[in-house]
Amino acid sequence: MLGACGMQKCHQEALKRNRVSLAKQLVLKELLEHLIEKDVITTEMVEIIQAKDGNFSQNVEFLNLLPKRGPKAFLFFCEALRETKQQHLEDMLLSTIPSQSNGTARLNHEESLLFPVPESGIVQKRQRLHHESMEHSLDNGDGPHYPQVKPCTPEFYHAHQHLAYRLISRPRGLALILSNVHFSGEKDLEFRSGGDVDHAALQKLFEYLGYQVFVRHDQTAQEMQEELEKFSKNPAHREVDSCIVSLLSHGIEGGIYGVDGKLLQLPEIFRLFDNANCPRLQNKPKMFFIQACRGASSANLHGSLQKSQESEPGLHVACFSCNEYETDRGVDQIDGSERADSPGCEESDAKMQENSKLRLPTCSDMICGYACLRGTAAMRNTKRGSWYVEALTSVFAEDSRNTHVADMLVKVNRLIKRREGYAPGTEFHRCKEMSEYCSTLCRDLYLFPGFYPGN
């Protein structure tokens, strides 16, 4: 166990000066294990930290404990930051310590990614930059903002519900967020600094909108597949009116990376929620939000999707379907006895029993928002999170009370179109991004936040 004497004054000052940034950005999960191994903290202290609600409060509790853990605690903390791919936080700390203080060396690290970083995730050689401050963010942001959702009025609901999807269940639906931040494996995918801001913002948004939210962190491609399959088969879908799936990771066109560097194909994800594979969600709106790069892939997406640095001319992924050119044979609607709206159903009484159930397209009632266009990078601010998620949460919080989802995604597009990277002296200065969405919705999708008939 470390000695009882306290941390050196200069190290305490460094922690104090950067306290807010550390509280916002620290990812403790793996870091705590390193510090237990070095006897900086105990398992009892971990329990105290984890008893706090939310990442920010847990980080504050950790920062309260750290200065009391002896003269070597700061050095072990910096070492743990490097080991957990949070070296930008170590750089930030060291930049505030005078080089002559107690022989502490001011190490020259590569510039931390506190300006725009692409979500492709493949590490590229970057020029070493030496700024006086490591707080060089994308557009001078000052940490995450979690806006409250404005409620829908009863008058608006009654004026619009007849042309809209039914969305009055409590909860509104189930929402799944898969957030990958720490990566390993042969791909050498970068730590997604700011990714924790995204999943926290989306979790709060979906909860404000009335959804029961499930969040899963740092999963391999296989674990993501299993989690999505389990979620799609959740029997609770039958009792609710909608569904949300949000994927936050590195990616390429048509695929999203697990933390092991392996790819999960997006069409396979959509297939899990189609009318054939997820009958409990038939005729109910299913929303997908994907924060990941969509750079070109050289492999056909029916295959392995392993080479992500080359492009194949003409490669295109249909928005929701793996089989772009096959005839859709449709599926029977599980509930209801309506007959299909087709002349063939009226040809003879003999066919009435055969056609008694309504047929549905295999895929319908879905809408998917992408952070960027095919072949381009999605940008992320390491303090405020990704451009797309920040715009999405802002628009949905303000406008979901009286605007349907498709129109809100148009407004998100408008905000993204206007945004521009701020990182003088880097390749990211004045960089741009353009989001998009695709839809098979058949009615207006109003979320009617806060409105429940009878209340």
C-alpha cells in the first residue's frame, strides 16, 4: 500500500487546474483496474466511486480521493491514462506542471485529439503539434450540454394523431445504445475520446422522450450481434409503440466496428428488426441513429468486409436491405384480419381464406439517421461529443413537441451543413460533414413527448 504522506504540491495543483476537464472526460472503467494493481486505490474505494450516479459524479469522487493516495499516486495515474488510451489527459496535466518542479519531465506527446477526429478509427500518422494549451477543441466548445425535452400539448396531439403512428404507450418503446470507446485488435482503432459524451447525451434524450433505455459499452462485433438479437426478441416490444437503436463506434460504409476490430454489417442489423424477424414491431416505427464513419470498403458486404482502406467502384449498400435486387415475397401481418389492398384479393370467394391476412413488405416502418454521407468521415469533438449527436439531441429536445422525426432530421442536416471545424494548423481546420437519413416510414412519426391520454 502507498505511504500515508500526500501527493506533491505541483501534482495536486495540476489536478486542481484541470479538475473540470478531467471530471468530464475521464473514462474510469479500465483505469481503476490499473490503479488497484498499483495499490493506488482499493476495491472498497472503487465501490464508493461506483455508488455515485453518472460518470461525472464518479469522476469527481475519484478526483477527491486521488490526492490523498501518496506521492507516487500521480505518476501511477498518468501511467494508467497511457495504458487506457487517455494519453491526451496526461498531456493536459503535464502541460500545467513547470518542467523544473521536482525533476518532472515535460514529455512531448502527439497532439491530443481535442479537435475534429474522424470516426473511421484507423490510426494515421499525424504531425506533432506543440501548443501551449492542450484544450484545443474543435470549435471552442466548453463541455457537453444535455437539453431538456419540451413537452407536447394535448391540443397538438389531438390535431395530429390521426395521420401519425400511434405513440402513446408508457414507456414509448425500448431503446438500445451500443457505445464503443476503447478498441483493441489488429486494426489499431483509436480511442474514441468524447464517445462517452455521446452515449450519455442520447441516454438522457431517450429517457426524456419516455423510452426505457439499455446501454452497452465496449463490445466485440460478436457481442454486439448477440445483444442486438436479444433486444430484437424482447417480448416487451409487443406492449410498446416504437423502438430505437443507436450505434456509436468506428465504421466504414455498410459496417460498424466492434472493439475487437471486427465488423458487423449494417444490413444484418436492420434485418433483425424487419417484419419477418421481429413480428412484435410490425407496423410500429423503428428508429436507427448511427454515429460512425462511412469510408469505402473493398470487400463486398455479403462477404468479410475486412479491407477498409481501399475502395471498390460502384459498391453501394441499400439502406435497409441486404438483397437489393431480389423480389420481396412479403410476410403475413401477425395481428389483424384485414385483407390486402390488391385486386387479386377480390377475384373469387375461394381465395378469400387464402388472402385473409394482410401481407406486409419484409422491411417497412423504419427510419435511419447517419452522421455522414457514404464515403466520408463523421467528426467528433472530444469535449462536446460528435457533431451529429450534439445536433440530434438539440433538435429533438426543442422540436419533438410539434415536429415529426423526418422533419427533425432535415433540421439536423441543416445544422450539420452549417458547421465547420476549428483547428488552426491541422488538416481538420474548416473541415465539413454532411448527415443524411433514409426512411420507409408510412405515416408521420411524432414522438408526442410528455403526453399520455387520460393524464
